[in-house]
Amino acid sequence: MFYRNGRGHNEYNVQSDKIDWNTTLTKPSPTPSASDLTAASVHRPTQIALNPRYRILAFISLLLLFLLCIAWELFLDPLVPGGSLYVLKALPLLFPLYGVYKGNLYTLQWSSMLVLLYFTEGVVRWYSDISVTSSMLGGIETILALVFFLAAILYVRPAKQAAKRAKKLGK
């Protein structure tokens, strides 16, 4: 995992489901022990370090996917010559951009499900479009959607595992 001291590193607060941006991580611990989770409280929450590389990769791939959808339907290889209203298919990708940039776990979770629609469209157009350009763009769309999905899942995974352990120990 990647840990960075000082401002800007990511830690996940298991108790309040919020990312703590201002605390410093002096010694990285790979996974909190059971005693750490039981000792956690509102006043002493357990911190889980998240890998910012996955968040950055997710943001870049989502931004590139958004730009690809716009360029594809406006001038690269539109379904209707001169562009069409199909460019509006990129609009849903705008909504999670800020939350993904900030590392919001909930946004990364729902946007990973949203991007599966673009993965499906990419696969269908990759294999079914007659145009070579459109087929290549479908392949690129598929790859970008897959990269975003994997980066989002890998970014959220440590926090979800810690929350699951905390819930299990709390019962």
C-alpha cells in the first residue's frame, strides 16, 4: 500500500464512514487487529489507510471515458453524420466525477455499477460495429470502463473489509 505522511493522504474512518484528510499516519499498519477494532469508539476511531493510486487511476479513467464518449459521438465516428444527441450518453459520467476526485467511498461504489453500462456498450460496439474506427473506439471504451471498475473496487475494498470486521465483532 502507498502511505503518505502529512496533508493529502487518505485514511478511512470506520466508525463514521468519512475520510479523514487531516490526520497523519506515522507508521502504516496493514490491517487493524481485533483488539484495535473493539477499542475503537466515536472518540477513538480506527483508521484504515486507502491507496490514493487507485483513486487517481479511477478518476483519470472516468475522465477519459467521459471525454471519449463526447468525442466519439460528436466528431470521431458519430452514428449520424455531423454528430447527434447520442452525445448525451456521456452526461451520467459527469455526476460522479467530483466524488471520485475527492475519494468519496459511496460515490465510488455506485459509479462502479454505473460504468458497467459503458462497459456493455463498449463490448457490443466493439464486436458489432461495421466501422473499424467505431470498433476500435468500442475497445477503448471497454478498457477504460474496466480500468475504472477495478480501480474503484480496489480503492474501496480495505474500508469495506474493516467495516465488515467491525460489524462482526460488534455483535
